[in-house]
Amino acid sequence: MGAAHTCFLAGGSRAGERANGRLAQTYGEEEEGTRPMLYQAYELQRSWLNSVSSVASISSEMLSNPANPVGRLGFGSMAANALDVLAHATAAYSKPAFGITEIEVDGELHPVEEAVVVNRPFGDLKRFRHTGLPETSPRLLIVAPMSGHYATLLRGTVERMLQSCIVYITDWADAKMVPLHEGHFDLDDYIDYLIDFLEQVHLEGANKGGKRPHMMAVCQPSVPAFATTALLNQNGSPASPETLTMMGGPIDTRESPTSVNNHAMERPIEWFRQSVIAKVPMNYRGAGRRVYPGFMQLSAFMSMNLQNHMMSHYEMFKHLTTGNEEGAQATKDFYDEYRAVCDMTAEFYLQTVEEVFQKHSIPNGTFKHRGEVVDLTGITHTALLAIEGERDDISGLGQTKAALKLATGLPEAKKRYYMAEDAGHYGIFNGSKWRNKVAPVVEEFIAKHG
């Protein structure tokens, strides 16, 4: 089925460019770098597909009903399965739930408590803990990517780290649901949020006799998390993390550049501003906000691997036909997450494209926060772990490792690099390779420097 998570620059790849280009040709452009009818046209299409999904679902249930004699015929059963696949493929998907209610540790089940500890317009801070963990356990802030998917994409990451840590995660909001009066949200604001969240995690830990927090950034947030760590170290903040783990992050995209990185360099920032930014329509709370829409991101994702997605749905049909409900459900669960996308604010998207992928501000030492250059040599306390996947085609080998070279003020004993053999981008933070190979490295690093 492939990786559900990819960098939000997929929209700048050739496949994504073709998909977004077709949409642009159909619905035209607007001054100020937004497309006026694109979002409205998508909403009309979504409404129509929802109707198709409902009809297909009802028809499938009717054919599958034992009281229907047609359903007992061979073609009736096949038609019911085909309609089930169609219903799932055309359904609309909202934000999934984490759904982590219990966790098994050393053969014993423990109930899990999920709570929102900080509520902010553009994202909440969520906390997960189970009854088997003492209050003095390491507290880990997982920084989820703001790249078109919800934080629930890291459900498996949270579950695995919850075995040994009290886990917090950034639950970023869908920009189309944030009213205009809440202001804008860019990289500066992202870093401010991380600072506030770390201070909250530290405060909760200190009140229970614990130590400083730990932080883990998955993919895109490696850059702001790295900058946040430098700022807190420089200021001598007690909320400075004991460790920072960066996984498949674009610290220096000039190292082993991937097709995603190359396409970001081929277009000027004005192309992105004119081609992929739209305004939220009136039927959402964020009406009028300029965003990079999640549906454009999804169209780019689907275009890049269209044949694979078609085969996945064909395999789902075969599973249903042969009675393999577990196999069919696994595919459904994957696409429930994969197709649940959210919008990003235009300012965050464009600033990240320009600073991270075009200007290479972090490795060039020109990255700024609130107008002040971030001094990466100021990282003297936080231990750094860089993790990369051998087969990562989103963030190439060396891009995350570059962070260790840039932190020249940190002793080598506080740096570690780990390459997950035969792992792709998704495999370094989810799946069996993550659970059995990568996560133990993270736990060992946290224990050593905690």
C-alpha cells in the first residue's frame, strides 16, 4: 500500500504538478496567488462522491442480506463486494481518532488515558499515559508533521513509546477550521508553539519529581524542533529537552537529494504561491483563510503512485471475495488514515518551502526566528539522535545526519546516528521495523541521557 506519510512538497513533484495543473486549468486563477473556484469545485465533487458512496454502501448491504435471494448467487456476491470497495473509495474521511485505549507491557494490559493539556487555535498538546507508568517516567514530546495528514498518522509511534514514556504529541489543527480572527501561523509561530508545549511538559514533570522533557520530531518538524532546541539551550531554559531525536528530517536537503527535493528547487517560490494556494470557502470556520489544501496534497500523493493504489483496491476486492475480512479491513484502515487530510496555512507552507528546501537556511546558518538568527552552535546540553531509513525516498541519506555536524558546540558523546536498514520513510516511525529496531534505539538513547 505504500507510505501514508510523505513530505508536503509532493505537490511540487512532476506527478503532483500534473494533477494540480489539471485542476488549475479547469478552474482558473485569481489575483493575489489564490484560485477562486478550486475549493468550491472540490466541495461539489465531494458532495457528489458522498452520494455515490452512500448508494454503493446501501446496495452492497442489500445484496449481502441473507434474505435477498440474489445475494446467494455468485454474481450477487461479487457485485456486493465490488460495491463495498466503491463505497469505501468514494467516501469522505474526517479526522481519525487515536483510539489508544489500552497497551500491553511485559504481557500485562494497562488502560491508557488520553487528555488535552494545552488547547491552542492551531494545535493542541495531547498527553497519553498508562497506569503502569510511574509519574517520574521520561516525558516525551512527539512533534507530528504538519504536512497534510493528521497527528493520528503517528498512532503507532505513540503506542510504542508509551511502553516506557509518558507521551505528549502535537495535535495540529486543520487550517480551514481556524477562524481568520485567530491570526496567521508560520514557522515562527510553529517554534513558539513548541517552546510553550515543552514548558508545559517540563512543568508537569517537575511537579511530579521528574527530569527535563525529551523531544522527537518526525520528518518535516525536524527543522523547527532543531531550531527550538537551539533557542532553549541558548537561553538556559529549564524546558530545554534532555534529548532530541530527529527522524527522516530535511535538515540539509542538498545531501542525497530526492526527486521531491529537486522539484522544490526547480520552481521559484512565486510558482508555489500562484499554483497551489487557495482560499477556504464560506462553509468552513476558516472562511477566507489562504491555505495549501489537503485535497491538493492528496491528489498529488495519489498521482505519484496511482497504479499501486488501484492494485490495493483490487486486492481489497479479492480479500472480500475469498472471505478474508481481516485483509480487507487492513486495507480499509490504511485508506481511512491516508485519505484523511487537512489544510496548512499558506504562510507556513510557503515559508517552509523557501527556507528549508530552496534557501537551505538551517545548514547555511541563516535561519531566523522572529528576525534573529538561530545559533545552532548554542546547543550544548541536549543530546542529539539522528535516524534515517536506508530506502527513504523522501528525505535522502545524510539529510538528517547533517544536524550532528551543525551542532558544533555539543560534545561528540552526546551525538548518535542510526540508519535503519531496508527501511523506507514510513518504516522508521511505524510498522515492525520501527517497533523492533528503531524504537529500542530511541529508548536506549533517552535512558542514557535522561
